[in-house]
Amino acid sequence: MNSSDWEKELEKVAREISAENFSAILSAEDLERLRIRFLGRKGSLTELLRSIKDLSIEERKLLAPKAQKIKSQLESQIAARIEEIEKLRFEKDINSQSLDLTLPPLSPLRGRFHPLTQMQNQMAHILGLMGFSWAEGPLIEDDEHNFTALNIPEHHSARDMLDTFYVEGSKVMRTHTSPVQIRAMRQKKPPFRIISPGRVFRHEAIDATHSAVFHQVEGLYVDKNVSFADLKGTLEEFLKALFGPEIKVRFRPSYFPFTEPSAEVDLSCLFCSGTGVGKDRHPCGICKKTGFIEILGAGMVHPNVFKAVGYDPEIWSGFAFGIGVERIAMLKWQIKDIRDFYQNDVRFLSQFKDAELPLFA
Ligand SMILES: [Zn+2]
């Protein structure tokens, strides 16, 4: 094809394009057919543009811009018509639908308490029925309340166990809610029973079972003639109300600076019902075949703690215990990764319907 034939051919295609009545095209399919006719792989304009390589460079310089202009005009006409077709279809849809006022409304997403709040409230509820009242204190504590008054003097090795975040000077992010107990004892006159629920902080590497921020519910009872039997009975009742009357509770001797004697409290394994053998007849991995899971720490208030708050340990006695809210929640709901609590994934959180508060069995 020489250049004048090529130009005639281009004019012919341009005439064909302008003969098209775009506003008469009503469907995206018809518009696509038109596009393919001119701009498809074998479309007339495409083929013409392909054959331009047979012309001389000077001819190409002259004719290529003309052809490109026709091509881009056609493309923008098609794009504009697609938008109009979409709009027309939308209007048609809207007009064809009538408003049905009898349809039930979409129910709005309902918020609920976070599972940790639910667990903390359940624990507080049970302990509340046993006469414990709620006490709170600051998250940033001084050395005196977080350590010294709790029989953890400076250079005591227990300070290392607690992986403390130091804020400034002698201020720390509280490593337990025990400072609330010190504050309560300094404000109140015994006898009294309190729980101190709240957030605590430890310098921990975060993994499936450790978090640098977690929650505790601690309990404290001060009266005359409080015995270890009172502690045992209270915790047994508490754990049975929380986990069901069939569970078994075991006390093992342990060490905490602020209690003497101290105990670790174990619960019969919820996964193998305390048998050490799982449902699949394999040894239970959760309790490592022992049938028991460590669940909390407790003990009789150390005389040095009473002295630090100005109580005479010859007159007053008491017990204290500390429970990790995450630990209990993970056991009760069989949650494997502590980080699930903090990621605010609605798919996880929405599984915890606000629980009925347990009563004593
Ligand atoms: Zn087990």
C-alpha cells in the first residue's frame, strides 16, 4: 500500500467511526463489539496501524499522528459511553425497585465486653459473693509499694524474677496488683476482704503464652485467726464456681516473698479430666500426663508485710492470692495464643457472648 492509499483507507475508517451513533448503543456488549471491530486484534484501525511500517519514515511522520488521534478519540468515546451505560443501568435498577417497608431491618453490630473483661467480671462476681470488695490503684507505682512494703527489699533476688519496667527514678510500671493491697491496708482497719483486679506489666518477650501487659485479680483477707484452712476453702469454692463442681484442687508448697507459708495451686486438668490421658488415648500434652495444671499462687500474709503497713502481726493474720486473668481465660475457653486477646480481631472477639455470671454450685 502506498501512502495515498493508506491515507484514503484511514479516512474511510474515520468516516465509519463517525457514522456510528454512540448514543444508540445501549449495552456494554454492543459497545464491546464496536470496539473489537475497530480496535480489536484484527480490527480495521489496528490492522491499518500495523501496516504503517511499510511506509517511508517521512510518510509515517506525517500520517501516524493522524491515525493516533483517530484512535484515541475513539477510545475516549467508548470510555465515555461505558460510563453512561452504567449510569443508565443503575437508574433503571433504582426505578424498577420499589421500597418494601415490611422488610426486617439489618440488625446493627452489637458490642460486647472483651473476653478478658468478662473473665475478670466473673471472677470478681464470685469473690464478691464471698464478701470481697473491689479495690484499685495506680498503674505507675513507687518502689516502696511495688517492692519494699511487700517484703522485697532492694537487692532481693525476687526483683529479678519480676522483670520490671522502670519509668523514672524509683517509679515502676506495677509488676503485680499487690501494691493495691498495701494501699488498702494503710487506709482500712481490719477486718476486711478486698480484690484488686487490673493491668500489670512485665518486661517479657512476647510469645504464645507471654505478654508484657496482662491482667491479675489478687485477693486479700485480713482478720484475727485467719488460717490456711480459710485460704484453702476460699480458693476451692472459688475455682469450683468458675470451672464446675467436679474439678479437683491441689496445693503445693512454694515461695513468695510476701507470704509465708506460700503455695502454688493446681487445678485438675480440664483437657483430660485429671486422668493424664487425652480423649485420643494419648498422654495429655496440656498437663504433661500429671493430671494437674498450675493455676495460681497464694499464701498467708508475711509478718513483715503487716509490719510495713503498721499492723501488729501478733494480732492480725490474713491470706492473699493472685490469679492471672489471661491464664484462666485461656484454660476455660481453650485459647492457645495469648496474643489473640490483644489483636482486636472481631472474628475472635465476637465468639465470646456476654456470659451469665456463675453462681455457687
Ligand atoms: Zn491433662
